[in-house]
Amino acid sequence: MYDGYFEYLLSMIDPDGQFEYLKLLDILYRIDFRWSIHNDDNRISDAYELRYNYQRDQQVDERSAKELMLVPCSIIEVICGLAIHMDEILRDPERSHVDRWFWELIGNLGLLDFTDGNYERGLWSHKDVEERMDTLMDRTYDELGHGGLFPRNVCYKNQKEIELFEQMNGYICEFYC
């Protein structure tokens, strides 16, 4: 069940099935999301929505779905949820671009070099990912959001003090409007 849901998430963010980031994505799947800013708990609601969609799309039995709902929300679910929101806002009527937005956020976190090949060569470790996720969740990135999901060039609010959804909207306005 847990593995099936992970594969469901992978199909959303790597529709071509390349999976050169399988180790990184597995680690992000196993790191629990924690929040400290008001309304960031809504990202957990996004995870529940993903889980509901998985249950519906994969016709998962109710008992298994309830078990999945008891598992803490993971970082990968938060990033997927935000990528879905970005896709809804920046709608392309031709097709979904959730994968594009997901990988852009991974890039913003400085994780694009964290491929399976680079892991095997010892160029990054589980600890490196944990440290970056701690920076994200503890909000120790800079005031413009560099080191987080939504780095900005110009903003009038300290990004460490506003919810992720508001950060996302500012990021979209700065780079896509």
C-alpha cells in the first residue's frame, strides 16, 4: 500500500518513468513534514487530497486507505501539493505541468544534482537531504527565501515569516506574471 502510493506520486512527477532521482525521492517520502507558521498546516490537507485521489484513482480498499491516512505527511507530498497548486494557477489548457513545477521546486531547494548516480559516487548523502529539509522546515533560509521552495529577487515581506502558500503566490507573481 505504502509503496503503491509512492509509485502513484512518482507517476505524477516523473511521467516518463526516468527515475534518475529515485533515492532522493524515497528520502523525501520518508521525511515527515513539520510546520511552525500559521496556515502551513494546510499543506497537510493537500497531502490528504493526494491520498484521497490515490484511493479513488487506484480503487484502493477503504481499510488500506484509512491506514494510509494515519501515516504522517511527507515532504514529497507537500512539494507535490504545491506543484499542483502552481499548475492550477498557471494553467495550460493543453496539459498538466505538475512535473515541471515539482522539479522547479526541487531545483529551488538545490537538489537537482542529487541524482542516483551522484549518490552512488558519494557526492551526496541522506544527511545532506535532511539538512536541506531542516532548513526548509525550520525556516533558516534567508529573508528572500533562498534555501527554501520559493526564492525571490525582490519582496517586501520576510519569507521566513509567511506561509508557504503566500510565498508561492509571490513567487508566481514575480517570475510568471
